[in-house]
Amino acid sequence: MLLYAFSISATSHCHAQTANEEKTLRVATFNVSLNRSREGRLTADLRTDNVQAKKVASIIRTVRPDILLMNEFDYDATGESIQLFRTRFLQAAADETHPITYPYAFSSSVNTGVPSGHDFEHNGSSDGPGDSYGYGKFPGQYGMVVLSMFPIERDKVRTFQNLLWKNMPDAAIPMDPVSKQPWYSADAWNVFRLSSKSHWDIPVNVNGKILHVLASHPTPPAFDGPEDRNGKRNHDEIRLWAEYLSNKSADWLVDDQGHSGGLPDTESFVILGDQNADPIDGNSHNNAIQQLLNHQRVNSTFVPGSEGATEATELQAGANLRQSGIARSDTADFSDGEVGNLRVDYVLPSSDWTVVDGGVFWPATNNALADAIDCSDHRLVWLDLDSE
């Protein structure tokens, strides 16, 4: 496992004032779609005035979160791509938004693109992107990054990249509907990792209070067959955090550092990420995201929304008109013919936090910032939290 977490010397600006002066904490998640089809391509793009990266940075500089998880930011072990993004795009504003500096960053290796040597897809080959521990064309594709205004306690970070799916009690084992046997062979199942990217517990010191940033990006419950292998994996990837919050002594929850157990009841946390699961619509299991929304330790009462999502449903129609969920809370703009827009990106704090405000960055078409959102099919989701 490779990881990096480092700081830079600079003045940090929160969404209103400096970190120490600001009462509320703004936390956000954003699937930025800064993934590329070839290893090293993102780094090369970030050395240029890349239009997509400029738009992503413009959105971040507008919302100005204190802590931010970026999904789908290709991982490189050197950390150069994150340094480029911070210095050339976030700190060097080229529009009406103000520069923003994140002194602290964390990233680590993920399962996407890591060869397994097994035919996970049952297509006669064991070297395709779907045969990796997480779907990807190269190691690190669709990676994750956490940016923070506050110090990250690197020596206490827990990662669960290597946790085996078979070790989860009552795992949702995919079954071949024809043979009625497990979809994965015994050899494949014995090495199959639960997390399609990784699951991270990153302690952040927010003015003396430790906030555990629980970051992940479960696989989409799609791109499979009647065995529903991705849908079941999505369910259990989400379940990992539910178990982590429920059982501090779980001996099967072994992190990459060799420590077992979940998060003690006294600890404060926020769950961040593209969970690829809508509470009502879409292809995810009916209770997938409810495992977190209904968890006794999670404060999920505030549902962020936007005018742009409501407008998009009306303008795009199609599958959106067949949905039952509230359009205002959608966070991703998917195919209007088949899937429609969904709520799949979440900021879920522990119950010791009061949600003061929040939203989804999805401006209506008459907004001057509306032309920035085509940088990704997901939208930035944020909450303002108060622990007092």
C-alpha cells in the first residue's frame, strides 16, 4: 500500500474566515470525474490549462469547503497530480472566484486496476479491467483525495483496501442464476476484496476535536448480469461503514495496518462519498443506502438540494418522470433514457453535529455558474456543521 499525506506552508482560507475563527465547519464531497484512460494522463493534463480541471476548481473555490473528498481523481504515488491541482488550479484562480489553499491532503492506493489474476467476469480472460480488484484500466484509476484546512493525523489513518469480502459475516455472495452456484470460484472468492476502491478513516483535528472522515466510493450497482455481483458488492461496501459504526470490537474488520474493530461510540465522524445508491430510485438494493441513512449514530435529517436538479428533471424528462424520489435532492445527472438523475453523493455527519445549512452545487441554467457543472456527471454536495 502506498499513501501520502503532507502539508504546505500557506495561509488557509475557510468558506468565510480563517479556520480558527469560523464557527461552522463546511464539509463536502465531489465526484470530480478527473479520471483518465491511461496512467499518468491526468498528471500531464494538470500541467496544462485543462478546461475540465478549471471548472472543477471553480466550483470548489465557489463553495469553499473546509474538508473535501474528491472521488474519481486518478491516484499517483508521487502526489504530483494533487500538488498540480492545488497550486495551478485552486490557488491560482483565473476567474471571479477567489483562490483557495488546502494545507493538508491525503490519498492512498486503491483497488481499481490492480490485477487479480482471476476471471471475475466469466469471459474467458483474467487480464481485463473487470478482472481487477476494482474495475479499472490501470492501478489508481478512479482514485480518491481528501483536502483539508485542518491537520490530518496521518499516523492514525486506517485504510481497508485489502479487506476480503468473504470475511464480512453474512456477505451478499453473488450467485449464478443458472448453475445456482456462487458466481466466483473458490479461488477467486478467497482473494476477492470488498472495497472496489478503498475505505478510509482519516482523523482530522478540527480545532482540538477529532473528526473521523470516512471516505469511500462503492462500485455502481450496474454493468453486470442477473447474478447482480456489482449490486451486491455496492450493498456490502456501504454496509462496511454501517458495521464500522455498530461494532467497535468486530474482529473481522481488519485494516491494512493490521488493527481490528470499528469506531468507538464516543468518536465523531462524517461519511463522505459517491455511494452509487439512491434511497428510492435506481438499481441499488432497496436497503443499501438506508443502512447509513437509518443508522442510529448518523444525523441524516437534513437533505441537501438545489434548484438546478429540479429544473433538470423538467427539462430532461425521460426516465426522470418515472422516478418517485424528490428531484431537488438529486446529485448526479445520468442517462435520461435509462437511469435518470439520482441522489448518490452523501455528506452524513454523526449525531453530535448540528446541520446548520447545506446544498448541492447544481445552479439553474440562468445562473452565471451553470456552465461549470458539465465538468462531471456528479455535483458537489456540502453541509455546514456545528458541534455546539
